[in-house]
Amino acid sequence: MARLSDFLQRFRPAVVPGAAAPSAVPADYAADQSAELDMVFSALAEVRSACAAERSRAERRAEEIREQARAQAAAVISAARRAAETERARASAAALREADEESRAATRAAERAAGDVRARAAARIPDEVARIVAQVKTLAGDPS
């Protein structure tokens, strides 16, 4: 008759690898590892919670930094627009001064040219008057 210990021997865990052994029930390593790892995973749960909190703080800080950067960029753009408007006004004033100077120079040149024309005309008038008077006398029949 079989003894109880012989019967139970069939259900002992088989160890792998190793030498060949009599038939037995395979060892349930997953259950053993699960029990061993439960402590590790429970300790890691606290670490995961701390990591999640740290990540949340980092995301809030990143958003604050992005918001500060947006505000700073807006200030830089605003200052650049004001500087551009100032530069446009300065360039416009310079262009107007240059155009005024060119206009005054052109006016002076035109006045000089008109003075030259008047001087040449004044110089030619006595000769022209004499020629016209001579023609009128000739037409009038006065030979003098």
C-alpha cells in the first residue's frame, strides 16, 4: 500500500534545470516571484507617485516659463514695432530734407538759367529794336 508521503512526493515542485528527477508537478515560479516582487512593487508605487507629482510640478513650471517667454516675446515685438516706427519717421524726415534741398538746388539753377536768358535777351534787345525800326522805316518808305 502507498504511503501518504509517497503520494505527496508526486506534487513537490520540480526544479529546472537540473538532473533528471522523478515525475512531479512543475514549480509555480510566477507565484513565488509575484510574492517576492509585491514588496518591490509596493515600494515602487510610492516612487511612481513621487515621480508623477514631480512631473506635474515640472509641467506647471514649463508652462510658467512658456508664459514668461510669450510675455517677453510680446514686449520685444512691441519695442521693435516702436523702434521701426521711429526709424520710419526718421527716414521720412531725412528723405523730405533731401527732397527740399534738391528742390532748392533746382530752383537756384532755374533762377540762374532765367537770369542768363534775361541777360541775353537784354543784350539782344537794342539790336532787335534797331532791326525792327529799320524794317518799319523801309516799309513806311523812309530811307534814313
